Amino acid sequence: MTTSEQMKSNCDTMITGIVAELHTAGAPIEMILDRILTFAAAQACTIDGSPKTAKNFRIIANKIEGGLFHKVTGEGQRH
């Protein structure tokens, strides 16, 4: 695993742990997601500007609608 892949894995592990702690402390998952997405959007705007950030969020939204997470959600599967 490259250093970049390891750092990404470390970030994922830490975020998962923090979300679990916040949820255990009583924060609803919906609120946690709202706060994480708001933080991410604000940070991206300060780095890339609002127009580029909005464009990137639209790209991500299109990927989600196209089935990016269907393996996780079970959507799009034939029964």
C-alpha cells in the first residue's frame, strides 16, 4: 500500500470512529452527515472556490445516481 493509500485508509478509519462516537453520544446519523458534508463543502470552497466545488459536487451526485453505492445499498439489483 502506498503512503497515499495508507493515509486515505487512516482517514477513513478515524472518520468512522468519530462518527460512531458522535452517534453513541446521541447525535443522529443525519445530523452527523449534515455537519460532515457542510464542513467538507466549506473547506472545498476555500481551496477551490465555489464554482469548482459546486461542479465537483454535481459530478459526485451524478455518480451516486448512476449507481456508485448500489453494492452497499442494494439498489438496482434484480430480484
